[in-house]
Amino acid sequence: MKPMLVYNPTAGKGSAGKLLPKVQALLDERGFENNLTLTEGVGHAQHLGEQAVEAGCDLVVVAGGDGTVNEAINGLMNPALNGRKRPALGVLPVGRGNDFAFGMGIPHELTAACNTLTGGQRRRIDIGRVTGGDYPEGRYFGNGVGLGFDTVVGFEAAKIKWLHGGASYLVAVVRTIFKYAKAPVYEITLDDGVLRQPFLMVSVMNGRRMGGAFMMAPDGDPSDRVFDLCLAGEVHQLRILPLAATFISGKQFNDPAVSLRRSTRITVRAVEGRIPAHADGETICTQGELLTIEILPDALDVLTHPNGWQTA
């Protein structure tokens, strides 16, 4: 059976559609036969992932951004396998942030990304699952969950139509400083203890980067069976922007307000305020009260660069 190519022509604010002829030419040059399907709206990539599992497909390639990849992951993870092998996942990063691809070692440059489909290596990665908010039944994610400030940044970045990638997130950071100045109080239960304090931001990472530029987990490894947590406590409003800039280089842990923890299961309860949260950029809740996040070890094969995770 030919691999399924799930292509979102609206990814990257429509730029992906213009790239389709180039993608087809690059795949033809490599003799990569595929069954192409263009996504038709929200949720379609998840439906196609579910179909691929039911059909016994060996490989699903997603051409799109983090939202499209997230939908496909939910499609691949949802159905019962019933003795079937779960399809592997390939990604062509033609979206806006492309953070999942970055964390999985999939090159950003399109020709190199196409090369991973024919000359890459299958690596087994962990997958996360978040339960609560708008998803009491749970939702899967590949890159990470953000709570608090960075979620609101994502909401603001989506409103910016005149910038792309990391630049839109930097502008959104500035906007969010004036909208989200007071940190809510969360009670966070980890494998090794409980934290209760104001948190400006909590990032639960399986990958390494969020927002197209911010290295929440510079040394993250999606196959180590544990999440990396980037925890930012309450800081003065005037310090938020310079602190945010340190996340671009991954040096935020030099700041006393930021800490790194690791855990396989996390429960977050709002004590004061509420929880705005996203998973892979997809909204989980805007006014959540309780979320549970758990890791599913060795859950999915991903086609990536043969030299490892940190080559994208």
C-alpha cells in the first residue's frame, strides 16, 4: 500500500498551497509514490489518520504545520489497533511554527525534509496525553503543552496576519505582557512532589521548542520517556520581555524565576485564577480548572534525520 500524504493547503497562512507543485516534484524525483489527499477543514487530518490505521497503512506523511500534525497524531493514536501495526509518521514542515518537526530532527528546508522520507530513519518517540478542559476524554500531543502566558501568546499570534513564524510570536509576546501581567496560582503535582505558587507559565515538553523560536526544553529528547517542564514563576511586568528573549537562546534557566523539572505525569489545579492551555498550539481550554498530563512511552514511529534529533 502506498503511503498516505495528508496535505493541508491552508497551512502557513496559505503558503503551503503554493508549495504543493514543488513538493510533488521533489517526491517524484525521489520515486516516492503516495496517495495524496488535501485536507478540507478542521478535524479532517485526524479522520484521515484514523482511516490509515483501519486500512493497515504503513506510513502517513503530513505536510502542514503543528496543528495538522497534531490532528494526524490524534487520528493515529485513537483507534484500537486490534493486532494491526500503527502507521509511522512522516512530516513535511510547510506550516507556521513547525515546532514538532524541529523537535523530532526533521529538517526545515523542504528538499532535506523530502530526503527523510526516502533516506531517513524510523525512530520510536513518546506521545503525551492531556485530559481536562475542553477534552475530558483526553487529547494526544507530540511536541508539548503550554499553560498560562505562552498560551495567551499563541492566541495573540493567531490574530497577526502580517507576520509569519517566530516574528509573529515575538509581537504577540509584547501584546500579551499587557493582557496577562498577574500570574495565577497553580498546584502542580509531579512524580517527586507538589508545587503550589504563582506561575506565569508552565511548559510541558516532549519536544524542544514552541512558538517557532522559544527553546522551552533545549536538551529535550522525545524518546526518553519523561517530560521536561519549564516553569516560570511570577515576575514583574517590566521583566517579562527581557526574560522572554532568553527563551530564544534556551538560556532562561539562568534566571532564578525559571526552573527545569522532569516528570512522567503532571496534574495542574488552578488555585487562584484559571488555566489557559494548548497542546501543540491547539486550544485545550481558556478557563480550565484541572488538567492531567501523562506520557505514553514508545508510542509512535517517526521518520527523522539519520543523525539524530538535534539536526533540524
